[in-house]
Amino acid sequence: SDTNYAYQCAAKCFLKAGKFDEAMKASEEAKKYTPKIVEEKRPLIVVDDSPAIIIRVKNFLQHLGYDDIQTANTGKAALKLTNKLIQSGQNPILLLDMDLPDITGEVVAKNLLKSKPDISIILITADEKTTPRVTKTIGFGSMAFVQKPFTINELKNALDTAKMSEIK
């Protein structure tokens, strides 16, 4: 709905300004207007070096109704897979771990946002939202944030926020 979109927009602006309390309030308001059915055609890429996390996230996503779920366990693999999908005309949503064995999630996000500023990236990390590298990566244009350990509802809310980026 338009009201949901307005609150999601406000939440993103507050996030970029570093106003986390206001962002959370706007995000909470948006939930009141969120339609429940997921009809998602965009591919999702889960990037994490932990097989256990990948399995958990995939299970959550399948439960939420997503079926095009691809995975990568390094930053380089994530860049390659994402760029391949973008070149084939798709608009993937990335669920990106900050701690990867080769290059960090920050570097992956920065590279992808440079080539596709409107890409939807959800950061997945054990860090607090207020840690410098998280606020910096959100400042680059990452759309949402999920802190480990997370629930299926927290993941759904992050996906709803990320999908707002594609509404023109």
C-alpha cells in the first residue's frame, strides 16, 4: 500500500541519517500496512560462509514462499553470481553476511552498489546495528539489516524493507 511505502521510505531515510530509533518507529508503523502474501519472482542470493546459516535462511525463505534461492559462501562468489544475474536482466535480493573468508560483506556491498545503486541488500551480521562498519555499509545504500540470531519474522520484515527499493 502507499501508506506502507511512505513509512518504509521514512525508515530508510532515518537509517541513512543514523537515526535508528526513528527508523525503527517508522518500520513498525509500516508493518501495520503490510500485505501478508508474498508473490516474489526476484531471485534471492544468500551469502554466508556457514553452511548452517545458509540452510536456516533457505528454510525460512522457502517457508515465506520464495523459491528462487541461490547461495554463495565467499564474497567473490557472491559478486560473480550477482553480476551474472544482473547481466541476464534479473534484479536479485542479496542477504549478505558481513564476515566472509575472502572479502568482507562491506566490500561486496560497496562493489555491487557502485554498479547497481538500486540493488536490494540485506546485511546479516552478529554486530549491533550501531557498530561503525554496519552504519557505514548502510550509508553506502544497503537496504536492511538482520542481527544474528534472528527469527523468521525479522527476516520477513527485512525483506519487506528491501523490496521497497524497487518501487518507483
